[in-house]
Amino acid sequence: MTSNKPIVIVGAGQAGARAALALRAQGWNGPVLLIGQEPHAPYERPALSKQALLDAATSLSWVAPVEDYAAQRIELRLGTRVLALDAQARSIELQAGDGPAERIGYDRLLLATGGSARRLAIPGSDDERVLYLRDAADARRLAARLRPGARLAVVGGGFIGLEVAASARQRGCEVTVLEAGTGVLGRAAPASLAALVQALHARHGVKLRLGDAPLAFEGLPDQVLVQLGSGGLLGVDAVLMGVGMMPNVALARAAGLRVNRGIVVDERLQASAPGIYAAGDVCEYPDADGAGTVLMESWANAEATGSHVAASMLGAVLPYRPVPWMWSDQYDHAFQRVGRCGAADRVVTREISGGRMEFYLGADGRLVGAAGFAPASSLARAFLVARKLVEARPCLPPTGLADPDVPLKSLLNR
């Protein structure tokens, strides 16, 4: 399986790197070109809000050993931007640094352009102490400000905001979380588990201001003053804006591809133009139950779409039917969610050491989802089994799910 023209992958993150490696593993012998804007080889991003902030000297965690790309004949072009895409001519225009623009043709193209931190139009947000967290450079800037006693305001009580809050508290910072909603995690976690997360942060000394949001920032020589929607001012040394991600769709939109929030693809992850595919945070794929489309930001989604799209680009016709899974580590606790937790007719609660799991049953009694929050040591093994149960979608007795004396593993063969 070969061609003189390369398969070009735009975006050297988790999805793009996984796709490049999978292409070789699945038999593609032609050229593979992996293009990334950052100067780093592909690395994993979950550590940016955790280990990279706890220890500024932490090395990046590579998707694969850097030498593997050369060994697999994958050409890495780093520090390179793709300026334009011509879907009809099957070509892209790219530029390395300040060098001249170059146009190359492709056999097939994968857009794994990821996303950018969502920015709010708040006066004063251009102050250098108002920070975002999306890449390794962002993590270095933020880590440098997390000194013991430093005051940090975190705008947004979602997973990124809470992970940063936990890391900052562990570094000895004073942390205030500003969340416009009535509780943390909003629709990202079941309310009962979100309440446990919120209580954990309160126990660790995080000040939670719910129903509050910044109206403006005023940069003074010694601090940033945050004008609060609830009235009053909050003086801090730095602000972390953790209000979500915006998929990087500009290249696709300019090329005339179908774009909604993300790049709209079919069940094989092919975009609206022949020979073009999408994967990762930017990929908006059909819901397995026919209920619209899904745009999912998670390591697991990037990993799974990267592997799946490689097969599709090589002619496989298998539909992408994931069982969504994500996790978040905060302090010594972990949250995990798998399947469709919002589509349940019945919720079954199971107490585990230091926390709780919830199982979600559909109208037919089948297990459609699970979520849990507990010390990581308690949750990890139990949730490994829970994921297998959700993937199997069995009909399970609620009493067995709820009873902590019934090993979850014993339910696998029901």
C-alpha cells in the first residue's frame, strides 16, 4: 500500500501522532508528513495541569519516543504553520518559522488541528498575568507564578480550572475559583459527584465563589484587581482563564469544508471533501445513537480517533462507535466517567472507600454509563471493571451494582 504523494497530517498532537504511527502499523508504505506548530515532538497534554505545574522541571511526556518517528519514516515538520488548504487541488501551503511559504500536494489529508483556549472579551484581559493553559509554553508561564503564598484566581469551575486549582494549592498558593454557575463542573459531571468534588476543594482551602464571574481586570504594578460581577474587587497575583476550548476550524472553514462547532465528519471520520479526514478535539462525528453529532475534548478521544482514522484513510469501512471515557485527577482523588451518563432512566449508587460510584441504566435495564469520584487508589481498579461493564451493555441487577460486598468483577459474566 503506497503512493508517491504523502499522507499529510496537520497537527502534531495526540491524535495526529497516533494516526501517523497507526498508518505505518497498518501497512502504509508511502510518505507520511506530520506537521506541528509547536517546536516540540508530539506530547501528551493531561500532565500540563498537574505534574507540569507541581514541578516546573518536569519533562514532557511524549506520545511515542522521539526517535520512533525517524525509525518509522515519519517526517516531522515542527514549528510549521499550514497557511491554506486547497481541497480541489489536494494541496496545502505551509511555512516554517519566518521562512518562505511552500506548497505541497497530498494523497490524503488528516486535520488534527485541536483547539485553542476560549477567550472572553473582558476589559484588561490582555495583561500578561491573565493566563491560559493549552500547551507546554502556557504551562511553563503558569508554573513560574505558582509560588508559595501567591494569590491565584481561577475563572471557571470545569475540569481544567479545578485541576489547576488543586495543583496551585499543592504549591502553597491561595486560590479563589470564580464559577458563574451554581456549582462546579456544570453538565460535565453528575450533580451528586460534582458536589463531592466541590467539597474536596473546600477542604483543601480553595475559596469557591459560585454564581460569580469577572467583569474586568485592572493591572497594577503589584497585583491584578478583578472586578467581580457580585460587586467588590479581588486582588490577585495571577489569573488563570479556564473557560473551555474552541476547536481550530479556521483552515477547514476557509477551504469550504463543512464546519459546525468542529469539522463535521461521517462515521468513518471523513470530512465533506474527498480524501480529507479529521480526528481529535476538532472532529465532530455522528452520535452512535443517531442523536446529532459529538464533539469531545479528551485524551481518550484523541487517542481513539487517531487510531481509527488511520484505518479509514487506508480504506477500512468500520464506523467509529466509541464508548466515551474521560478522567480528571485532583489532589489524590480521581473522577472518571464512561458511556452515556445523561441518558439514564435509573441511577444506582455504590459506595466505595472514600467516595462513590454511580451506574446509569436505560429504560430496558441495560447499563449505559458509569461515573465515580474517590481517592485514585480506590477508584482505579473498580472503574476498570466499570468500563468493561459499560462496553458490554449488560442487563444487571441493581442490587448487585449497589452492594459494595458484591465484587463488580463478578458481574462481568452475567
